[in-house]
Amino acid sequence: VREFRGFAEQQLFGASLEQVVALATEDALAALADAAPGQGDLRQFLAVSADLGLDTLGRGPGLTLSVGAYRQGGGAFALAPGLFDEAGAACSAPDLSGLREDAQHAWLADDVTGGRHPAQGLTQPVADKPGAYTWNKAPRLDGRVLETGALARQLADGQPLLRAAVARAGATVHTRVLARLLEIARVLPLMEAWLAGLRPREPFAVPHGLPDEGQGTGTTEAARGTLGHWLSVRQGRLERYQIVAPTSWNFSPRDHLGRPGALEAALVGAPVLPGEDTPVAVQHIVRSFDPCMVCTVH
């Protein structure tokens, strides 16, 4: 971890982690970049972003979700949970009871209009279904489209630089990549503290038997964003197991009302330059969501 800190400070940021973590405004970020132009990948990214206008590409749906990252003692999180709405910069506690997975345009059975909650989820392939174009269902929270990921975590936790950047430009290629960079600077010192707190001979797990009957839900923040597992056990065996992965949220298809998912909407209006067979702008937008298509397929 010390070696990684050295790499991050010299190659990635061209500054100490503490300097990067302390950045609170876009002016402060610009001042850091101007202090040593071209030094470190962060400064090079900022130059490329300004040149290509990445803060205008891939606008998100305006709603981001984090269920909280790195649970601490007493139920607190190192990065707080939150449902952040760009309209009014409002942040509220996430409630997944209103989650539904719409399968209208997936190659999967959709017996309930608007979809089921994952706790009652159905994964039944219908490979020749008319109007379908993906194996991904369309998660909607209280009927709304959202995105998740590093940017969502930082917005929920109130990171001031990213709150300011999103207030100006929204969730874009620029702010998504910047959020990943700032998250590295924030998490590395946390890792150092966790390592320092390890007691090698103390128990590290709590044994727990599987019940004969029961239901369970687990949510966490994976690297790409919010991950949820829902399962039920009957007669000591798994009866149902449903997963909503981060890319399921971000790369969801249209729902029964025709509303596209975050990535599909973000691609609308992406510039295609003359002679481009694989448009660079499209690649920037897709990669800014950090896709894992294997995780997405139900």
C-alpha cells in the first residue's frame, strides 16, 4: 500500500494525497493543474477533458444512488449513503422498497407491467421476444432512472469539488472520471488506517448457519456502484436468488413507458465525426460508466 501511495502521488496525481483530498472547488483544482502543467495523469486528464469538452458529453439522468461504502463500527459508513438529485442538489436516504425491474425490452418474461421487486424477481428467458434487445432488465427506483458509481458515492458523501462540478455541468464523462480519481485519493488513506488496525489473531468472521426458511437482502457499493442481492430459502435450499449489479442500473434498456436507461440516454446527441466507424465520443461516454456486461446479464 505504501508503494501504491508513492505511485499515486508521483504518477497519478503529481501531488500528495492530502492535497488532492483537500480540493474543494473547481478553482482549486485548476490552481493545482496550473502549478505543474502536465505533471501527473490527473493534470493530463484535465487538459484532455478541456480540449475535448468532456464536461459536455454523456449527461446523466440527474439522479444518482449510493447505499454507502466501507461500513464502520456502529453502522456508519466511510462514504455515506444517499440518493442525490441534481435538481436542487438534494440528498435523501436511499429506500430500495420502490425498486422494480422492468423487463419489457429484455429477452426475459415480463408478467407484471412495470416489473417486479427483486425479492420476487423472475428470470425466465424468452429468446425470441418481440421488441427485446438485451438480457438486462431495467431497474427503476420509484419509477425513476438513475445512475450509480464512484460519482454517486462522492455526491452522496458531500465531496465539495464534485458537488460543485456537477452543479455546473451535471454528471458527465468529465465528472465521472474525476470522481474515480478523487475516490482513489480518499480511499488509500482509509486502507492505511484499516491495515494499522488489524490484529492478526483476532476472529475475522462470525459463523452463521443457513436457516431452513427465510429471506435475505444484501446491498453494498462495488467498484462500479450499488450492488444488491435478494434471496429466499425454503426447506434449507435456495428458492430464489436475484442480483441487481451496478451495470444493470447504468446500462438498462427502455422500460414499458419507453424511458431509456442512463447510458442509452447519455449517448443521444453524441458527435460522430466524418470518417469515424467507432466514434471516439461514444467510446468516452460508454467507458465513463465503467461497464461490466457479464455482471449485467440476468
